[in-house]
Amino acid sequence: MKKSLESGSRPTAVNWKPVIFTAVAYMVMAGNVLAAKFVSGLVPDWNQPYSYTAASPNHGPGPDPGPPNAVNQWNDWCAPTSGANLAGYWADARSIPVADATNFDHSTVLWAAGPSWQDYQADGFARPIPQGAPGPLPVPLTDIGWYMDANRGVLYDAGGGTMGGCFFGNGPHDGTYLKDIHAGLQNYLNSRYSLSGGVFWRTGTRGIGYAAGTDPTGAPAVVHANAASAFGELMSEINTNRPLILCFKYWNPVNTGVNLAPTGVNAESALGGTYYRWGTNAPNMTNTENEAWNFYTDDSALGHAVTAVGYILAGDVDDQWAAAGLPGPTNWVIVHDNWVSTARNAIIPFNYAAAWVANTTAVPWPTAARFVKGVVPDWNQPYQYNGLSPHGGPGPDLWPNVVNQWNDWCAPCSAANLVGHWNDFHCAPVADTTPFAGSTFNWRADPSWQDYLADGTIPPPGRPAQQLVPGPLPATPTDIGWYMDANRGVAYDAGGGVMGGFWFGNPLHSGTYLKDIHVGLQNYLNSRYTVGGAGWDTGTEGKAFAAGLNPSGGPAQIPFNAAAAYGEVTSEVNRNHTVILSYQHWNTAAAGTADLPLQGTNTESDWGGAYYVFGNGPGATNAEDEVWNMDIGDHGLGHAVTAVGYIPAGDVLDPGPTLQGIMAPTDWVVVHDNWASTPRNVIIPFDFLNNWVASTFAHPDPGFLQLTNIVVVGRTNAVVSLTGIPGYLHDLLYKTNLLTTGWSTAVSNVAFMAGTMRITNTVSSSDPQRFYRIKASN
């Protein structure tokens, strides 16, 4: 009697765990497996694209004017088709949007009706041309074959270009090289769905003579030492309901005439299957689909790829070795093989020794990367805007890209992003009252630009003149650059005064000295919002300079190593605080690896990101005409950015080991860099050793909290009312004996937008007494 397929609840993406298997353990358990094992749900069974035509019942990727089985651009499409089946399963059965939105059986449309065929197996003639050198992935997205560099150099049937896609350094070739299957599949899957759902995709190929990427556990892929290891990996993936791609040297199946009876409902098992045995393996053999095979087992192997959807263990009730004319008990794989001449579920011996080449796996994987919550403004330096631009601006600036009063404005820009996030997300009124995306207006319409990035020059009230001696802050708050003494002595473009602001005893200079960033930011914040005389704590901790307070509230210290410096940045981001990072220079170049995709659901992570690396030294010029002195001390004049996220070394999102010039696990930061020449989220190495100078933090002072009362009602509830920073997290701590050390957390809550908060906490009736305190822990 066949065991029916069990169905269970679908795990959410963030709860998926890797499966670690031991082949020996599966062999011991073989006696408990009673029948064929399939993945749960239905797996698409696409044939190779040229098998369809616009006039056929299944429609297709035409026009393909060549005769059936003629060599053309859609031949040798077994690897992309297998990838389309895999992606379609994740979309249809697991609800992960990496393919079309309708199930395989009902997803047929005319080729001309849209730019992409079902499950993104193939695109029309509008697909991107092949990349001739390493570069970013295409926008808009395209088909799996493009990412796998399938059929590079094969002419379109009707002319007009050649096939191929992502640059892997390949020459013209039919089909897909073994080395490009997992890399292309990973690029495709990540282009469709990744970080905002808390997952990324790991792929890897583990073969008889080649391995690359990661195995299903996340470890580096290694060559399978024997048949048990290779087949054990396949079983583990099927048991975990993950189809995988199998590669064989050739594909010459012979129908045995034996069928597997259908079982269950709404799953591959309900469709049964047909048993095949391996046909002749002859050099230069022909096949019904005109595929080109080279019979290699290394990275340049060109064989046949199929999608594994199940297996049968040797000795099981469904092991039809005798009926199939085989000499003894046999391990079988159940596959969708993308040929029109075979059944939907083709059951064929695993054949490790003679035909099998490799397994390619794809696993959604949790990542430790993190973005702050909410949307962080991404102001560029003021001279990039003007009164006529769609974004308004801080003009007049008559000479774009000429050194002027609004150049070298990176520190005030970074601070404007920081305070805008505190305003828009944390509800602390330290910037304008509308979020960044909708807060643009013409420069002359108001005396202060958005998020108080820069003030105008035309009275009244005008930007205050620079202070020439120590004195009080201006009565009317002004822009962040004034408080930071930015560009002291730089003349206005149109004359009429010089820049600079608060008196720090500085000589004439472009930009903002490192020592003035946190002090200027603190003065600005306190000019905007304080409660009961308490204000904001800021501090800078750098490679050679430290001042103010660190995030824990203690005196800022020079970090003693890279881990300490990076740890403070990650800790702040985890608490949804942005950080100003200062670098000696900002000569950057695209890293040439896949971007994080955009999702667009109104959080910073959903803006994606692009990887960059630092160039060799500052260079003579830079895109924004900034002045850098390469100093790492308190008078450092480098480049400041706003950190909004991070990717730790060794994470699945860390491309460091694959990049020339790095080739090692690398800590990355995600920043808004205030340059118009770069995208919103720049992902760049933290680079403590060579380029990083300092991190600047800003925190509401815990003195913002005003405890109004604590009421214990009936010895069962403690009610705490207090006033604090809107959106600020507070902990109610308690202990029953003041003479003991340590306080316990009773409950945490966040202050409402008005700054008030009420906490109710159940008190044990057995406690003789309780003492309470409030901790500001955000």
C-alpha cells in the first residue's frame, strides 16, 4: 500500500532553516520509506521554448520560423527551462514571487501579449543584448536564460542579434555551461525577490568533478565523493520540498513501458510517472531535441539539465528494477526533463557513475543584513538643486560643479538625513513636518530648506552671519551647516558675504572639520527640540579622535579595532538610529556585482542598493569638487555619509570573496552618500583599515523622560505614566529588594506621538514590595 503524501503548514520565509543530512542516516532509514517520494504541490513542466508556437494550444515564445527541431536560439534551453520549473514551483507552491503570478496549468498567454513568457523562461526580441564585460544586471528584469548566458553567440532565427546574457567570460557556445547554472539562477532569483522579505537566495553546484557556490546548509560546495553523498543530497532537498536541477552528460531515455500509479491529490504524486532506463552513450550521438553535449564533467560541461521533483529508493515498493529490465535494486530520480517526447514525470535511474554530472540547489536563506526601519531622506549636496528643478533647491547657484558656498556640504547633508529620519520615523520634531519624498518646494518660498539642510541668503530673516567670537546660538534656528561652521570664509556665488557659522576658532576652510560635526549637530538638535532643559547627546568616535558621548552614554573613546568600530554602527542600526560616517575620501567605483533589488513598499530596505568599492587613493578630482585633506585627526576634512544599514562579513549578501581587489569576507555599510552620481543606497566596505575615519552618533538625552507618577492598584498592577521623546522606547524595570544588584525588565513600550506613555504591568501578589525605575533604551 502506498503511503499518501502528507501536507503541512507552509513555513514563512524568515523561519526557513537549512537541512543538514548524513547519507548514512538515510541508508539506515531506507526500510521505513514505503513508496516514491515527491515534493508537495505541483511543479511546472515547461518544455524547451522552441517546442511552442503562437498558434499551438500552449502558445509560446515565437515567432520561431525555423522548422521543428532545427537548431535556433531556443534550442539547448534545458538549463533555463529547468530553472523556470524550479522558480515556478517557488511561486506557485511556496508563494515566493520569483515567477509569474498564475499556476503552470493556467498561465498560457500569447507570446506577443507581454515582454516575458510564463515563469520567465524566455523573453522576446526586446531582451537585453549580451553583456560584453562584467557589469550591473539589467533593468528591467529579464529571463532565466539571459542570466545563465545560454546560447551565447547563437543568432536569432530572423537575425538582429545574438543570444547570451550575463558576462561570465564565455566564448560562443550552445546551451549553458555547468559553471553558469547556479550563478545565473542566483542572479535571476535575487533580481526577483530578496531582502525586503528577510531572505536571500543561495545556490550551488556540487558535482562529480566540479563544485562552486554553497551547499544547502550554507557551507562552501564541495565535490561529491560518491553516489551515496550525491543521492543523499537530492533526497534531503526533496524531503524539504525543494526541487533541484540535475545535470547529466547526455539524455537518451528509453521508455520501459512501466508506469507509476497516481496517488494523492493536488501534488506531483497525483500525476503518476513513467519509468525509463538509460539508452546508448555514444560519442557524437544525435537526439530528438538537437541538443549539443560535450560529455565533460568539469565546469565547462555541456550536457542535459532536468528538474528533480522526487525519488525512489532502491528496494522500495516502487523500485521497479526487475520490470524495467535492470540487474538489481536501483535508486531512481523523478524529473521534469523539458522534452516533448517524454512523460511529465520521468522516472530514471540516478546513474552516478555513467551519466550524472552534478546537482544544483537553490535555497532561500535568512540574512543578517539590516536596514533601519522607515525611510531615511537622501538629500544630495545643495548645489545640485536649483529653483527651477523639480526638487526646488537652495539657489541661486549660477555655476554647477564649481567650488562655491554649497560645495563640500557632505556633513550637513548627512546630518539632514539623520534628523529627517528622527522627524519622519521617530516623530521627534527636529526637521520639517513632511517626509522627504513629499517635502520639496522652491528655495525662495521659505527661509529654510527641507530638513534644515541649508538656509537662504536673502533677508529677512536670512542665514545668520558667521560668529567671529564665542557667543550664544542664534535666536532664530537656522541650518545645520551654520552650526557645523561649514565652509568658513567661502564667498557666496553672487557675493554679499562669506559662509561659516558657529565659532569654533577655525581658520578659513572648505567643508566641515571632523571635530565640529557632533558639536554642530548637537547645537542644531537642541535648538529645535528639548524637554525640561534636557536635550540631545552626540559624540564622535574615530580612528584618531573622540569627543562627546558614545551611544551607551559614556565618554566617546577611540575604537581599538575594526570589530569595535563596526559593532557600534550595527548596534545603532539595529536600534533604528542612523549614523554619520566620515571617510578620508570618496573615490568609489561600481563593484560589478548584482544589486539588491527594489521592492518599493515604503521602507528603506525596499529601495534596494548597489555595491561599490573604494578606488586607490583620493585622486586629483572627484565628482562633487570636494576638498579632502586625508587627515584622520580632529581637523580631518574628508567625506561624510549617512549609514542606514549594514551587511556583515560572511553573510550571504557579502560579495567580498568574489570581488577582485577584496577576495575575502567583508563588512559592508549601506549609506546615503549625498552625491548625485550615485544611487540612493550605496553599499560599500566599512574599510576601517584604509579609509574609515570616524562615526558620529546622536541620541536624545535620557533626561527627556519626566516621570509623572507610579500607581500600584490592588497590588496587582503597576501603572506608569511619563512624558518622553515621541517614538522612544522605554523599559519599566523593577526589583523587590534595593540591596540586591541588577534590575529586571517588567515591560517595554514606545511613547506615543504626543510624547506620553502608559505602562501597565502585572505584579505578583506574593511579592512583599516592588521598586521601579525607567530606562530609556532606544
